[in-house]
Amino acid sequence: LTLRLQSCRSHYRDAIARVNAKREKANAWTILKHSIGSDLTRLTIPIVFNEPLSFLQRLTEYMEYSTLLSSIAAEEDPVKRIEKVAAFAVSALSSNHGRLRKPFNPILGETYQLDKPEFRVCCEQVSHHPPISAFHAQGTGFKFYGSINPRIKIRGQSLEIEPIGLFTLELESVGDVYTWSNVNTLVNNIIVGALTIEQARPLSIIFASYQIVPYKEGNMEITSHRSGLKCVLQFKPTTTLFGSSERRSIQGYITNQQKHRIRAVYGDWTQFLASCNVESFKRSFPRWTKERSGTPLSRTASSPDQSSSVIRLVSDCDFAHPAVTGIANSTLLWQVEAKPPFAPEFFGFNHFAMELNCLKPAASTSLPPTDSRLRPDIRLLEKGNLEAAEKEKLRLEEKQRLAFEARKKSKQPWMPRWFFLGTHSETNKPCWLFSGTYWQRDWSNCPDLF
């Protein structure tokens, strides 16, 4: 079982200032306890809880495994194609693992671009209340776009992040369109214990006067609007009402227009996604989950016997990756690139994230003055100057507030520069669409944000 991937990273840099280990200790609960049940997207938090990236840059991390998109665009078999789309959707979540600090809220009108040989992507903060970030990526044979309106609330001992929005993948060669929405993210143990991250959703249950917040699976439904195929993925929580569940596991099925199950998919959102026939899945999935719960994936012994129900899945990649086990006769669709060993000292960043805020001297002239790389508060935090970064963050927030008051007084509504609110071609619902003029690089009408 072999998956051949080519890493798309052409590094600008492999590290940032080694300051994370020196950061002062801070108790998130002292900040969050006064906002239980409220939407926390507008809450101002101390910079010690931030990572040195804007949320627009975090959106761009969806493109880390862009080689999957090229493979999807070239795939003629609709079943194999939706398998790969599912792998891409899951891969976009893998960077959340170990990322326990909050990205900076984008300023209204803030932008971010990443222009690489394999693809180019443009992001813009198109709304402030509610906060909406739009993005559009394109490469050979595909367009990938969408928007997110994140809502953040406290649920028991967890912080729930609900990424409201729709993602769309258009394939020019086959004329197919895929849509899906992301599952919720939970940051657990915000009051006491070690912080952990799950892709699931809370289920509040009241016993007498005591509230218990167990978790239930989060569902992701991927729809092919041409073939009628669907792939529904269940992200299993680690903790449920009745104890432990499958550790970070995913399971689901691909169904046809008659709603018949024609293929099974499974994996771990932090490590890999694979597919197999439905019969093998029903027969072997319980054993696979049992084996995973007892032995870490990276230490599970492989079996040379290909007829056994649980075997080692092999990935032929040009980057380091952890070992994984899977069900016999599986196809390995995607596997995560291992983070560098020093990632904990660098905000939990992987290689792709470390290059996102890199500002080359030659590149600065081709960027609009609204690009996230030019934000002084993020740059100062990256350099380890927390005090100066906090002052700049407050200055920019005040500048944004004054700009809002000026627009309100003059009755001039905000108009995004590079996106417009249109109608989705498949769902007929409102959708932020890319105007296409960004790459003409005319920055004469850009606002002064920083």
C-alpha cells in the first residue's frame, strides 16, 4: 500500500525567534470566566495567549497539502476523486493539533497572499461585525474558495470554536463542484489540566444543578454536485459521556445517489486518512480501534502478513512522517508531515506555518500595505518583544475603532476591496466571491490599517 506525495514546501525559513519557552505563565480562565455563554470573538485578550499569525494566515494553512488538489484535478474516477477531496478536507485540520494559542483577529480590510509555483491564494477580512474572513485559491485545474465566521464560546471546561461557513472546490477539467463545512474545534481543560484539542462538538446535559458537558462526534459532509456522491465523516471525540472513545479517529462512508455505501474511509485527523471496501471496514474496524487505543500509532508493530486485518500502511513521501497502521487492502489517501522536533518552542508551528509570516526584502514591495506580514504587533510578538507587541496591538484596535466611528458618522458603509457578496452557483445561498482584480496589484485604493 503506497502513497506517493511530493512536498510543496520551498522554504523561506525553517524557524522563527526561539522565544516560546520563555513566555510568562498565564491562566486563561482568569480572562474567560467572565464570558461564559458569550461569543468570545470580540473579546480582547492579553497577547501572551496569541501566536504570531493572523487568522488570515491560519486560513492559508488549508493549502499546506496543495499537491492533493493537483491530484484531485487529474483524477478521472469520481469515487477516487471524492476520496481525495475527503483527504484534503481532513488534511486542512491537521495543523490544529498542538496549536494552543489564538491567532490575531484580522483588522477590517486586512489581506494576506501566498504566491507559490503550485498555487496562489488571497485572503481578506471582509466584515468586522460579524467577523468574516474570505479566501480564494487557484492552481492548475482547480479553484478552492470560501469564508469563515468563527464563533467562540465556553462550554463547561472547554472552549468551542464553531467555524461557520462553506468551502467550495471547483474542478475545471471534469466540471465537478464539491462543497463542505468544517467541524467544530474544542480546546479542552481551560480551567484545570493539560490543554488538548479535539474536532468534535459538546453536548450539554443537566443533572440536578450540575452541568456535564460530554462530547459527541462532529460530522463533515462532502457533496459532489455533479456525480451525486457524498462522503460523510464522523470525527470521534476522545471523551464521551460514558468514558473514553476512539482517540482522534475518523470514520465514514461514501454513498451513491441511491444512498448505498460504496466505500469506507477512516483515519486520524492528526495523522492520516485511508479508504477500503465496506466489507473489510465492517470486519476489521473494531480491531483497528482497539489496537490504537492500547498502543500509540508511532510505536505499533507492523505486520508483514498482508492477509491480516490490521497492517502497517506505507507512505513513499519526500518528507518525514510517523508510522501508521490500518485495515488490510486499504488505500492511504493522505499522511501528515511530521513537525520538526523543536516545534513546541515555536508555538507548535509546522514547517509550512513557520514560513507564513516571512517577509523577504524583495517581496515587501509587491505586497499591499494591508498584508498581515506588515502588522507590527504580530512582528514584535514573533521577535519575542511581548511588551511592545501588546502596545501595538492596543494601538491598532483603537485605530480600527476610530475608523469605525468615522464611517458611522459619515454613513459610509465598508466595501471590501477584493471580494464581493454574491450567490453560490450550487447552493443559491449568499457567498463571498473573489473579484479577480487582486493579482493586478494596484494598491492605490488600499486603506491605511497599520
